[in-house]
Amino acid sequence: MFEIASVSLLLALTLIIARAILGPSVFDRTQAVNTAGTVAMLLLAVVGFLTGRPDFLDIAIIYGLLNVIGTIAVLKFFRHGDLGDPGYEYEDGKQTTNRGSS
């Protein structure tokens, strides 16, 4: 039963990777990569169950968390052009902080 699930997940993963390569926009590709990460996480959990190694489930959970954080970072980068504002402004060659108005 779990062998069939793992083969199905591998098939889904190949279709998702094809979608990531052929996606018409950046956001379609990002969604496909996020979905591929989710399917890879499920595949890790199934393989861990089949081999009798429960530590694979821990790896799958960590991979899932990194997948979510990575997807948010990529989408923020494409929307804003950077990953964060350091909070510094330069006036007349002098660095000042941008912490509210004074």
C-alpha cells in the first residue's frame, strides 16, 4: 500500500517539476517549487515509514518548515526587490537611522 503511495508521489513530483520548468510566470514557478517541496516532504515521511526509520519524519518536518520560509522569502524578494530594509538612510554622506520622525 505504501509502495503505491511512494510511486504516486514520485509521479506527482515529476509532473510538478515539469510545471516548474514550463511555468509561464515567476509566481507559477514559485508555486510549483513550493508544491514540489511539500510532495518531497510527504515522500520522505513515506520512505521513513517503509524503512522503519522514524527519524525521517523529523527530517521531513524540518524540510517542510524550510520550504515555507524559503517560499515566503522568494515571494518577498520578487515583490519588493530585496529581503529587508536595514533601516539606514544616508544624508550628505552621513549614515543616520530611520527610526521614526524627530
